[in-house]
Amino acid sequence: MRIIVTRVQPQAQHWAERFAASGHEAMVLPLIEVRGLPDASAVRAAWLQLPSYAAAMFVSRHAVDFFFQQKPEPVLVGSPLPEPSTRFWSTGPGTAKALLAHGVAQALLDTPAEQAGQFDSEALWHLVHARVRPGDKVLIVRGDSVASDGSTTADPDAGVGREWLAERLRQAGAQVDFVVAYQRGAPIWGEQQRELARNAASDGSVWLFSSAEALGHLQGLLPGQDWSTTRAHATHPRIAAAARGLGFGVVTQSRPTWEEVLASIEFVR
């Protein structure tokens, strides 16, 4: 059995190496690419305003990494960095680990427990909602989806995820601000990648998806491809639904932890 890892790099390579160490053939075929902003002045401005926020929520580890790349030097700008009252929110362990790696104190971090049923905005809201007060300011650090020509495309998260969380916060009386820290888009495939993907649609490979946006990119990269005999594994119900919508014949699902993904894939091997 071969596993097609579609995550963003460098996480895709890391997961592929772990699959290989567990005795599984794995192929890296990222369906999302991320890059920095041409102009990150809004991110630098958000850093200077961070002490005024009750919390900053990060949608992914990439949001963390690109946001912290713009962290100003206090000595140079003469402005304080976050006060201890500013909390940092994440929806899952990967984002939480990235925040810790950038120096955020564990005591300031709010993230669903490892035992949580799911890692998403709903789980995060269940954890933090009791502490949200009218008048609180919350910053949501996210990425922008861009087309190949650089134009911003429709937000695949509209109505769910961070948008759902923002609406809950507003209903609780909080002010919600967004800042874009990075751009994400579809990869550019040559004929070699397309041929690899076509073969993997019919050779018994298992496609691993951790993003519904990745499935949209796959549809654009291989329009008209028949997925009816192909197996997919998703790390969230919304991603599983997107895989079924694209036509994958068998779709399994688990939480996004390494152990549960591996166990689920092996269970129906």
C-alpha cells in the first residue's frame, strides 16, 4: 500500500518519512503551496497592537511561522511586545507546538487537549468561550488563498472554521480583527506530477488529505479524473465530505494525530 501525502511542505516530507519508518511506501505530492507576503507591513503593525488584544488566534502553523517572522525588535521600534494578559489560541497540536517553539509560554496557550474529539474552531470555542468578555479584542491570524496570477480567490473557509469562530466571538460582544500573514495557493504541476497522480488514482494508493482546499486544487489540476475506485483518508468531517464530493470511492476519517491517522489507514488495509 502506498500513501500519497498531500500536506504542505515541509510537513509533507516529515509525514512521508514517518510512514516509511513504519514500513509503508509514501509519496509526497503537496496540493497547497505557501509563501510570504509581498508587503508584510500589516503584520508588523499587528505586532505593535498585540498588547491591546485579549487573545490572538492562529489558524495554522504557517500562520504562526509567518507572523513571528515579522516580530519587531523592541529596542529598534521602542514599543513593548505582548503583555502577559494576551493569550494565544490554536485549534490543534501542530499549531500549538509552533507557538511554543517561537517562545510563547505554555501558561498563555489555549488549545484543545490531545484527548479532544476533534481539533477545530468548535473545539477551541468550547475551551475559551467562558473567558470572552464584551469589549474584548481578538486577533485572528490567517492566510489568503491566491490564484496563479496573484489575485485573491474565494475563501474556502467561509461559513466554517475561523469565520464560525469570529461570529461566535462577535455574538459574545468581542471585537474581531483579521490579519493576513501569508499566501497559499495551488502548486504548479508539470506532466510528470500529473502522470504520477493519475497512476495513484488507480493503483491502490491511499490519498491523505488534511485540507478541503487541497481537494479543490486537485480537481483543478486533474479535471475530469475518475476517483471512484480511489481511497482517501481525511482528518476532519468537512474534508471527508469534500473527498466524497469529488468522487473518491472509499473515504475514511480520523483525528489528525499521527498515531490515529496511521492506525486508521492500517485498519482497512
